Amino acid sequence: MKAHRQLLRPAVRLRRSRRTDADVSERLWLFDLDNTLHDTSYAIFPKIDHGMTMAVAEALDVDIETANRVRSMYWKRYGATMIGMVRHHGVNAHDFLHRSHDFDVDPLVRAEKALAYKLRRLPGRKVLLTNAPLHYARAVLSRLGILHLFDSLWAIEHMRLHGEFRPKPSPTLLRYVLAHEGVPAHRAVLVEDTLANLRGARQAGLRTVHVYHPGTPFARGRSQRPAYVDLRVNSVSDLLLRRRPLRG
């Protein structure tokens, strides 16, 4: 196994590697985390919802009903509640993210069987790209036993461009990530449960895989595959069996 080294800017690099011409032609898999690599709706989403609400309530000194309304409003507007809290209320992003995700993930994580084995069988480099905070992402990947399979981790702390947070679905963010990973857009695939993020990836020139999960917000009723989605699957197992449309 290659030695591990942590670099905090622009992302957490887990593998020490030298980029070569071969790396540029290798497939890069950008994996989302929640409801993509594990079933967040099973037990973790309620914890995050509660943590977000309490973090907003404490930061603004408001009641739970008001905090819920603010949390939902900022999530819909910016893709992350934290961004609205930072932009409009001057909240410290690091403190807010830790307060909102302050729970033990170990008893809550559920995922498909033999996930590490299946990811190893997927040819190409793997990178995590999540709008979740870094400490939470590392904890979940460790619990799943797949942290060592990723070259680097891009969490919401790393999604700050020109002084502003720009998480998924920002095409600018995706181009920034690809530039630092040293891979052209046509060799990269975003594997993701949220359609809006896949639409942004297509705008940046990436191939796209929609991991359908009924617990993802706005997922219900989406029975057809949008034109900006190359492949729709239900799991990593499904991706292994049906990835032929992504060749090229």
C-alpha cells in the first residue's frame, strides 16, 4: 500500500503519487458520499437534520421552528445551510460544521455488502467529492472500511473559491477539482444521488452516474433518466455491471 500523507490545501490527499501521462488517460471516479456510498437515510439524515437545526438555533438564539425554517431556506438556496449562516450571519464555518455533525457515525452506517471489494474492482482512481464536512466524511469512510481506496478527499471546507464557498453543483468547483487532480473533464465521472449536482457536472464536461435513492430530497417521482445523466444505477454493484455506456 502506498504511504499516506495529509495535505489540507486544496484537499486531503491520502495517497502520495507522481502524476504521469498515464494518469491523465486513466478514469477518475468522483464519488459523492451520502446516499451514494452508504444509506444515509437509514439513520444518519435524522441526526444531521437535528444537528443542523440545533446549530442554527444556538447560533441565532431562535426557537426550533424558526431554526428549521432558516435551515431549509439556506439549504435550498445555497446547497448547504452553513453557507447561508456564514454569508448572512457571520457564523464560523468550522464551528458550525462540527456542531451540526457532532455524533458517532459507527452504529448508524449502513451500506451494501463487500463495498471495499467492489470499489477495488472498479478500474481508475477514486476521489471523494462531498458537500459534507471533512471530519464526518473521514469517519464514515473509515467505518465503511474504504478510506484507503481514495486518492483524496474534497469536503465542503475545500470548496472555497475567491473567498466564497462554492459547493456542488458549481461547474466552477468541478473544473477546479479536476485541475488539481490533473485529469481532463472527459476522463472524469461524477457518481452522485442528487440530480442537480449531476447537471452541474455535465455543464463542466464530466460523464455522470445517477445513484437512485428514494430517500434523496426530490428523488420521488423521477422515473426517467434526464439527458444529462449517462447512466442510472442503484448501487456500486450495479455500476460495476453496467458501466459500459461510460467508455470513451
